[in-house]
Amino acid sequence: MTALYLRLSRDDGTVTESESIANQKAFLTDYAEKNGLNVAHVFSDDGYSGLSFDRPDFKRMIKMIEDKRINTVVTKDLSRLGRDYIEVGKYIDKYFPAHGIRYIAVNDGIDTAAQSDDMTPFRAVFNDMYAKDISKKVRTALTTKKVGGKFIGSKPPYGYKKDPNDKNHLVIDEETAVYVRRIYRDFLAGETILGIAHRLSMDGVPTPSQQKNLTAFKQAKVWNDTSIRRILTNPTYAGHLAQNMTRKVSYKVDKKVRLPREEWIIIRDTHEPIVSQEDFDAAADILSKRSYNKRKRAGEPHLLSGLVFCRDCGGGMSFVRESETRTYLVCSRWRKNARLGVCTSHSIRESYVESIVKDKLKELASAINTSEILTEADAFFNSENNNAKLTESLMKKIEACKSTALSLYKDKACGTISAEEYAEMSDGIKAERAVYERQLEELHREKERGGSARDMCGLLKSIVGFENIDRNTLLMLVDKIYIGQDKEIEIHFKFDNPRG
């Protein structure tokens, strides 16, 4: 029994009529009829991102696969199945074969019942690049709103609520603002952060996560030092909208990390303050004189981490750093139980294994005709990477800042404003201009990295040619690497060798 799977997300960029759900259904229905496929079910996820597989109809389809009510899945192209190339690879290489499912991506010429398509992994990488590019554009648009003093969060900071007449403007929520004022008052009176948190918890004061109505799993029912410190250091409470304080770890992962203060976007005097500037500055002064332990940032994983195994005992290989520039891979079982004679070290230079893997990938890629996928990339980036309007807008804002700064200087020279007033307002203008200039710089860097179709195709060629390979790409293409006792290297890929 055949299932047709349709998906469309507005985040995919400009949606053409040919990509619509209705068109996908008509296209696949026609294909099924012409190829003798008995369509029993049609699943449709309209408005769901390809980066996540948490889609209602996709999960319903998986349930029917588990119940053995489907044996064939058809999509218009590989990207309709998903845009996270690691997850797409799992379904095509493992899940579908394990459940006896034939998978067809019509426009990409993929049919798992036929001979393996050697370009499937590369198409998946390209689809992931597409999603990454869209993520950048969304982030750019949101940053533009931030520098314009617009609140863009889904939930306002504790003590505030969204203006009913303007969702991008904050107004004071008196029900919780009273506790913000209490926090500042107690802290300036000499109370410790932990002491304040304890008293609020004892009094049953709702926490920030409770105010935001987070799920029960994520809700903190007691106050902690982190929540108090964030309230004491957030300029939003003094009337200056502070955003860009966190960033997602990846466009695929919802986990966020706290950014250093210099990367925050702070726009002055955007809304009514809960505390005075004097109280906010006094709290900052007290905090600066107290020392707190800072969390160490987790180090970057090794390129080959989790991929390298001992060929003789099957154990994972550990990374042992000998010097700043030299790291070795050794059998982890030998390392832990050397005295018991368990295996041998299998010691080999990390850099040597990396070079062998890259050379092998280059050799395999040379056997693949990439002209078709590069043609697709050229068409996509010609239509999508056009940032001219945003660049023009930012340049106008920078010029406006320059004009305002000059006007302020003239006002100071004429005595209209005092030197102190000039300094304060001038600093605000400089900070705002700096934000616009950083954003403009980012746009220029994006263009240099591949803003034009020609440049992006060049980047795709370098990926296919493995001139520069990152960990995500390696995880998509390499299954396992085995190291023998005599330093022999055996590489198992997730795709068939195109050389046969």
C-alpha cells in the first residue's frame, strides 16, 4: 500500500505555486497512476519546518508503517521528507529498509527499490544548506526589528506584558512588577542574591517560568540565584530594551546559550521603566564588586569523535593529547585495562586518520557527476540570496545616525543642550550606529561566503570536493572507522561506493 507524503513550510522561503500542497498532491497522484502504485493514504503537513520531524501527519504515517499498513512512501523530492540531513539519512538508510519500506523521491530520481543513488547523501547535505540559509535570513530580519527597538520575543520579561495595541511594545505588568521592585529594594539594602531567592520562594511568589506558563516539566517552582541575577542585570527594567541576550546552539537545536553582554542589542528609552536608572546603576556597581564563578564553556568535539573504533576488540578509540599540536587515538579498552592484557594500544595520530578519511572522500566524490545538483544550487541561490534591500535600509539608518550625531554636536555648540546631555545622547547614537554597522558587516560577510549563485555553487563544489569538511557533513557520510593493530585504517561509509 502506497502513502503520499506532502510538506510545505513558509520558512522554506518564497513559495511558488508548483510547491503548494495542492500541486504536490496532484503531481504525486499522477505519478502513482502512471507507475501502477495503489495510493491508500495521503499525509500532509502544511506549515511545518523540514528541520524537525515532530510533525503530526508524519508521525501518523510512521505509526501506520509500524502497523504494517504501508509499504511504499512517495514524496515530490527529498527535501519534502526533511531538511536535516542526518535524520533524513537515518530514515533512508536504516528505518525504511528495516521496515521493508520502498521510498521514492520523484524529482530527485531516488527509488530505494532500484539501484542506490550515490548522490542522495550530497542532495541531503544541499537541502540542509538550504535550511541553514533560510535560518540566517530569518535571523537577519529579526535583528533588524531588534535594532529598531521592537520587542520580538514570544514571552516578555518578568514584570512586563505585551502592549495590547502593539505586540512589539512592552508595558508594565503590575502583578509581577511589584516583585521586581522588591528584588532591587532588598538587594540595595544589603540582602544577598540567594537570600532574596529564598525569601521569594518562602512567600510563594510566582517564578519567571511560572509567569510564562511553561510546561510543568520546564517550570521552576522556586527562585534561584540565576533568575535574580538576570533581573538585576537586565537593562530592560530601566526602560532600555535589551535583546539578543541568548542564541540557539544551532539552527537545528532549540537549546540556547547566554551571550556576553557586548553582543546584546540594547535600545534606550523604548518603554516605561520599572526601576530608576540610579537604582539599576547602583545594583550593577554592587554586582561588579562581587565575584561569581563562571561556567566553563564546553570544548569543541573532535572531528572524528564517536566514529573511530578498534578493529580487534570493537571498543571506541580515545583521544589522548600529547602536546598542543599532537593528539593520538588509542584503544579505550586497552587504556583502561592495559594491565589485564586487554587488547593493544592501536596508537595512531589523529591528524593522520583525518587526512586519510578526507583523501578517501575526495577520491569517491571524483566519481560522481555533480553537474545536476550544482545546476539546482545555481537556480536556488539566484532566486534566494538577494539582500540588496536590507543592505540599503541599513545604510540609510547609518546615515541617519550620522546626521543625528551632527545635529547633536551643533546643539551643544549653540548651547541648546549641555555637555553632559550631549555625551549621554551621543553615546546612545554611537551604540545604535554600531549595531547597524555590525549587521551590515554580517551581510557583507554572508555575501562573501556565498551571497551570489556563483559563490554558493563554488562552496557546494568545495563540499563535494571535501576541500573543507565539517563534523556534521562527516557524520552524514561516514558510518564507522576501524583502526587495526598495525595502523591499518578501514572506513565504512553510509553510501555505496560509486566506483563499484
